[in-house]
Amino acid sequence: MTAEGPPPACGGLEPVTFQPTADLGDFALRGRDERLLLFPSVAPPRALPLHAEATLDPAIVARHHHAAMPTEVAVYALNGFRLGGAGLLVRGGRFFHREDCLPNYFLGWLNQRPHTLPLDVAGSFDLPGAEVLRLDQPIATAFHPNLVWGHFLVEVLPRLFLVNLLGRMGRPIPLAAPSEAPEWAKRFAVTYGGLGGILWYDPRHQIVAAPAFVVPNMMQVDWALSPLFSLLISDLIARCGIAEETVPDGPRRLYLSRARFWGARRLLNEAEVEAMLTGLGFTVVHPETLSFPEQMRLFRAAEVIVAEYGSVLHNALFARPGTRIIAINRRNWLQGEIARIRRQHLAYVPPSDGVWRDPSTQGDARNFTVDIPMLRGTVQAILEEMAAAGR
């Protein structure tokens, strides 16, 4: 271990040309930038219609039904890079970025020279005299700095799954993971990174240097999820001891409340929402109070799930095909992509003022209410549709 400064004026993007390889045994050992294809692209299915499409903004409906681009599932080997911060790679003072490996919302920060990353994101790359951990073997990296659950679920967890899959295919690779990750994220790292061992590094003070970094892709580009996400879902269901072909015992109607979660969006009349839905036979659940296997059983048992749009509702990935998902508010198209690949029926209920709250909303403008009669009408209409279909 040595101490040295970060590359000067770190910023901008490093162009990388990958050589294709099908040799799993020597992958990441040739001293070159390589691409190993694990699964060819699978054409995404057509999205199921939104509930009451005729009442929604035509732009939202059009985006919901757009033709999603197929995404191959691959892992990459990078040479001459260094790992720092909470999962960023630099070579020659420039950052590695591929749209299937690192979300495009990082581009605005990375593509500046010098970069404009916040201090807690850049971490060790901006620390004079950062400690360098020098390794003599390839190591994998799957984390990035945004560990909000919804982003972790679709941007980090699939990469951890692919690291694990490499090990099960006979090519175990150690995993480099940030020691400052939340405990729940560390548990996933242990679950999926254990085949090759884990190097915990301090993203604020340490940089990792290795002969090669193995970088799995996210099984998606710009939240256009590959149908092969089903491999990850099936694996997680099995690890939770749930038989995928059975329906666990549990409430069939769920409301996922964020009333006790300090980082929740601000649905100001959530107590009224809970009271109304309880009257319609819904069970109010606070997911953050439950273990992951407990949450999985609830999602697998449910036939209707209502929640404010956001990370908690993205858990619909684990719900069964055919589940009705009712989103209060709409922020982007991710929930629609989840509904597409999981074959779920999706409904949007707008805030009372009709203004969708998107990620750029700031301060008190994030606060909103939902019209209770409108929400009740949507829920009742969907329950009647299900009853007519014999569900």
C-alpha cells in the first residue's frame, strides 16, 4: 500500500475499445480491454395498456408504449484503470463510462474537466495523498455512488448478480466494495460477491489499483430493462426460500406506506390514503420495518399494490405477472419498464393539482396531496375489473 496524489484535473471520459472474447477461463488475464458476452439481447415485450389511458397525457401514453431497445448482457475487462470513490474508474485522468454500465445521469458531472462531482461522490479521487491498494489479480466492481434503494435495485444489484454468475460459471472474481455502503447493501455484496471474496475499501481515502477491473453491465440502458432481469428475480426469490410457482400466504391487497420513512416523498395526506384503502380491504405495510425475505413474500402474495411513485414501488419487480400496480404520482418511465418486463397492469393517479412531481422538483414544491375520491375511484374500478376476470 502506498500513498500518492490523484491524477491531475481528473475529468472527462476515457474512450475504450473492447476486444470481444468468448474465453471465460482467460477473461481479464490478457492485459487488454475485453468484452465477454453472457447473453444475447432479447426483444422486450410490448407494454400492457395503462389503466384509463384515454384520461392521461398522450405523451405519457406514447412513452409507455415506445419500442424499447434490446440490451445484451455482458461483462467488461478494463486495464490500466484505478477504482476510487464509491465505484468510479479512472485511466489517464479520465473516467470510464458506458451507458449499460453506469447510469447516464452521471455524465453531467463526469464529462467536465475538472469534474464537477460532489465531494462525497468523488471521494478518494480528490484526496491528495490517497492510499493506493495495489492488487496482483483482477477484481470486479459493481457499485456506484447512488445507493438509494430504487437505483440500487436496477443499477447495482444486476451487476452483483453477474459477478456471482461468473463465479458459478467457473470464473470467480473478487469483488471490490465500498466500506461505507449501507448495511443492507453490504449484505447483498456478501450474498453475491462471496464466491471470489470481497475487498472492502474506503471510498473516501483509498484507491484500488489492479491488473484488470471486471465491470458487469446493468442489464439495461437508460432504464430500458432487459427481459433477462427475470434471471435475477428468480434467483432472489429462490434465495428467500420462496417457490416461484406458488403464491405465498399473505394479504392480496397492499398499500406500501412511507409515513415512517424519513427520506420519503411528501404525500401530505397519506393518513387519509391509508384510512380509505384500509376500508377497501388493503393491508398497510411499512417495508423498511421488514426483512428482505419478509418483503419478498408480501410482494409475491399481492394481487394489487398501491404506493407513492418511487423506490418502494419499484419492488414490483418481485411481484407476480398480472399484478395490478397503482402509482400515486409519476416521476419517470422506470415503473412502466418494470411493468413491461414483468407483465403487470399499471395505473397512474396524479396529485390533486394535476402536476406530476419529477426529480427536478425542489423544496416545498415536492409536497403534494392526492384526491381521495379520485384514488378511491381508480382502485374500485380496478378491483371490479379483477372481479369480472375471476380474480
